[in-house]
Amino acid sequence: MLGTELMSDAVARNKTVAYKGYEICMGSVYKDGEPLFHYYVPLGEGDGGVEQGKRIIDQMGKDSD
């Protein structure tokens, strides 16, 4: 399991997309460098994980209104 965590950290550093003050990498959302949550991305989805992260952040914004 440790290898998976290290892999996730490497992905977060190498391919992170900034969106509404959050940073999204495939399967994870970070705020101020700290992981807020991780979500499941089906194998083969590619960048769909980033789009899914944007939808989750948008939904979080609607919930706080």
C-alpha cells in the first residue's frame, strides 16, 4: 500500500490542476498543500479524474450556499 501512496504523491506533484483555489490531481483534491479527500477513478479514465474532481468541488460550493 505504501507504494500506492508514494505514487499518488508523485502524480500530485507532476500533474496538478489549479481550480477555484484547490489543486486537483487524478483521484485527489488538495487545499494549501494538504489532501482534502481522495476519490475513486476507474482504470482507463485518464484525465476524467480531474474533471470528476472539478464536479466535486462545484458540488461542495453549491452545498455551502
